[in-house]
Amino acid sequence: MATIQLSSVKKVYAGNVTAIHNLDLDIKDGELVVLVGPSGCGKSTLLRMIAGLETITDGTVSIDGKVVNQKEPAERDIAMVFQNYALYPHMTVRGNLEYGLKNRGTPRDEIDSRVAEAARILEIDALLERKPRQLSGGQRQRVAMGRAIVRKPKAFLFDEPLSNLDAKLRGQMRIEIKRLQRNLGTTSVYVTHDQLEAMTLADRLVVMNAGRIEQVGEAMALYDRPETLFVAGFIGSPPMNLVDIAYLREKGRVPELPAATDLVGFRPDTIRLTPLAEPHLTLAATVELYEPVGGETHLHLRLEGSGQLIVAAVPARTAAPEGSMVPLYVASADLHPFNSQTGKRTD
Amino acid sequence: MVENRPWLNVLTHLVLILGVAIVAFPVYIAFIASTQAPNTFLRGVMPLLPGDHMVANYTEMLTTGMSTSGAPPLGLMLANSTLMAVIITVGKIVISITSAFAIVYFRFPLRTLAFWLIFVTLMLPVEVRIIPTFAVVANLGLLNSYAGLTLPLIASATATFLFRQFFLTVPDELMEAARVDGAGAMKFFRDILLPLSRTNIGALSVILFIYGWVQYLWPLLVTTDSRYYTIVMGIKRMATRADSEPQWQLVMAAVILAMLPPVLVVILMQRLFVKGLVETEK
């Protein structure tokens, strides 16, 4: 159990490629923080810097108030779950779980009891004598988690641990990780590029882009009020629609928005096809594709005039035949004003 | 190819049988020759069926040897050969696996240069550098010693290269997981890398043992004392005799006996050998 502080952390690779620019982040004790962003945004690098697998060019990483920049991964007392699990192929599951404890000189009876406990929690008791290649993907994933929890480390670091699993198993394991982390109360940092995984897991979400933090906060706070255009486009699926303010002005009355605004965003699920009582924006568009996804339907719409494609998420079985022209209503309260130059929110 | 055409079956079998015959016939001749009476060869015709002197010939070779040829008893030469092959095998594997480990897992100055220097020696087999190598070994006073027999043959670019290629296929995460688990470099090498290389080491041992066993030119150069003669060069000495016909039946018995250890190694290590060559799953 521990806190993790990153202060003005910087990573510059050989050839002057800056992967992380002066980044600050405080992770509270017992918190599950998810680093999310597109590939190459530096999220994995940051995690590996916390783990001690990458050197830190500048700034400090502290675990439990102690600067650990110069410490080996093992001395930082963290456990890591890798994307490809990185189980030792020639050892049995038991051997894999025990290895870290043995290296620490943990007494035999303590090793046995910890392995038994971890195996019970993860329901891998029956697999202890098998080799990793005899296990399925989901089982390997559990063993990898087991290897982390037997150590009772100060923090868990997860590096895209679910991306090698199929969609259904991924959903299950996600819930299990969340439950496990809650029960153990261990500080965790979780890296993923999947925004759904990020939103469902995170106590706090850190959206990263190009080596910088775009926004930090609870999942719904980021969804409701994205501070930058990048966050607006990254969080939420289908992504937020962004329309030029000039187009809106041309098409009708636009509610009062800050002066710097030149792009207006609205989420697909806030678009209505029937008039609203509250102040709203009215648009018209042609239905280009009618995409039923079960509980709701995604309409791919081409805006009248500009021809821009937007997406609306409407209730299932909404009558909107492909090729027809439909009116769109978005409440003024649901609009997100942005400035495209700064990439920031203007209100 | 799952085609089922009778004439194709016949053809493929013919080719295989022909291939086996070409490889096996000289060995068969050697065996037949080793069972003949001493005067059989004077007639100039090579018999194709075994004679009745097999027990006598082999007993003579294994007990007294051919003392007239200046070669030591067969037992000593076999022991020398075995010792030489084993030292070369173990030495080559130890040296090459550690150098491959250094090259793949450590960042040190001139790392790539070190690798390429090792690699370039592939182009310089013993035969090419034999005179300078002999000079070095002679100046070190290693003539007529096991060290002199084996040391110059131990450095191996091939094995280093093979281990390097294998280490490159081992995922980095394994090393990182070991680091997080508190294993230092040497512990990682011993606990993770060595067990993973087991089949590669097995396959390589077979190849290297045979390489060491069949060395001819180098032992011929560095040994003048018959106590250090190896079997492969010893056979040559038996075959060349002044003033009399070589005793082919005894020479061939020695040949057959000299073939046994490598054959034995191949048979015993076959499972590991094949696994090491074909296994892809780590």
C-alpha cells in the first residue's frame, strides 16, 4: 500500500525524441488510476518508468514519499502484469508464483501459504502443477495476476493486461481485476488504449496524448466535461461530434457561447429527433447509414449544406429510413464549446 | 504432397534407397574388411561378404593395437579423442552462451563491434589461420598437451551466433518480469535463460562433439608425443607403413571402433537434438 508521486518527470530517448514532457501526477493510496491514450502517447513508457524498467531523464518518481529514481525494479516493491503475461515457460504455475518470493528469501512456509492464498483468490488451485503452455489465455492471465498478488507489493502496475484476450473474456477479467483491486486495496496503475476498459476500471482516469497529460479526473467527469478537443474525441463511443460554429450560425440561432469558440461539440446520445422544450439547437441532415447495435441505433448523418458526417445514437427501432431528411435537436446545455487553435474548452 | 500415384511412390523410394546405399556402402565395406584374414587383401579383390576373422581382428585392436605403426594402443587414442571432443564441446558452449548473453542483454561500448568481430572469425576456420595459431600454441608451450589440442578450437562464432539468435527470440518481458521479481542478471541467466536453452544446448552438443571428434589436421600438427594421439589421426598412421602392406583388416576394425562414439552420442541425444532443431514454442 503506497502513494506514488511523479513530479516533472521527463523521458528523452536517444536521438532527442521526447516521450514524456514534464509530467506531474499524484496517485493516492489504494487508488486505481488508468492511463489511457492512443499508441505512442507515452503511457507505457510512463508505467515502465514507475516500474524502474526505463531510466528517468529528469524529475522524480517517489513511492511512499521516497524517491526511487535510482532503485532497481525489485527494490521498488512493485509488481507488474505484462501484456503477454511473461510467465516463465519452463516453470510450473507454482514455480512462477514462487519465484519472486524465493528471490526475496521468504521462508518456505510463508511462500506456501501465500501461494495457496493467491491460488484460492484467483481460482487457479487446480493448475498449480501445470506449465504455462498447457494453459488457456485467460488462465495465463490469472497466473500473471497471481504472480503479482503473492508478493503483496506496494503497487500493481498493469501494462495492457487484457489486450491479448478475446472480447468476452476481456469483459470478465476486467470485472475481476476491479473486484480484486477493491478487495486488496492496493494502489494500482493500469495502462490501456481501450477507452471503455479505462472508463469502467478507473477510480481516476489520466488521458494522455503525445507525452503530455490532457486531463485527469473521474471517468464520468471527463465524459461530461472534456477539457480539450482530444479528450472530447477520445472518451466516449461513438466519439463526440464537432461542428464548425460558422455553419451553425448560418443554419439558425446559436445559443450564447464564449467569444473564442469556433468548434461546437455534442455527444451522439444527446441528439434528439423530436423538438425539445428547453433552449436548443436545430439542424437538418440526411440519414446515410442506419446501424442498429441492439439497445440503441447509430445513425450516420450527413449535415445539410456542409455535408459533414456526424453520428447520432437514438433509441432502438427509431423510424429514420436511409436517404430521408431528418431534423436534429440538441439542447443548449449539451453543447461543448472549443477553440480549435488552442484545442481547449472555452467556457 | 498428398498425391497418391504409384509410380511416384516407386520413384521416391528408389531415390531414397539409392541415397542410403551411397552413404552406407563405404561403411559396409569398412566393416567387411575388418572381418577378413590378413592375407585376403593381397589378392587385390575386395570381398563383399564378411570373413571369419572378426573376433580375432577386434580383439587384437582392442588389446595390443598395432604397435608396429608407432601408434599407441587403441584405448588410449579413443580416450584422447573423447576427452578432446568433450572439452571442445563443453568449452565452446560455455564460452559462446556467455558471450551471446553479454551481447544480447548488456549495453556496453563497442557491443556491435564485438559481435561483428566474433562473427568475422566464421570466415577464418582453423585451416586458414593454422600457421599463426600453431606459432601461438607453440610459444605458449602447449604442444603435446590437452590444452594445446583443444583451446584453439574452442572459440566458436557459430555457437555464439546461434545462441544470440535464440536469445533474441526470448521476449524482453521475461527479463523484465525477472527483474521485477528480484533476479539480477546472472540469476536471470541461470534461472530463466539456461533452462530455456536446454534443447539448443543439446542439439549443439551433438554437432560440436562430432566436430571435435573428427579433427584431423590440428591434432596431427600439435602432437608429436604418441600419448596425445587421437584416433582419427592415429588411423592415418596405421595405414601408412614403410616396407610392408598395410594391415587393412586391423585398420578397418579401428575405423569401425572410431565411428562408434559419435554414433552413440547421436543416438542417445537424438530426441533432444531433433527437439532443439525443430522446436519453436518457447
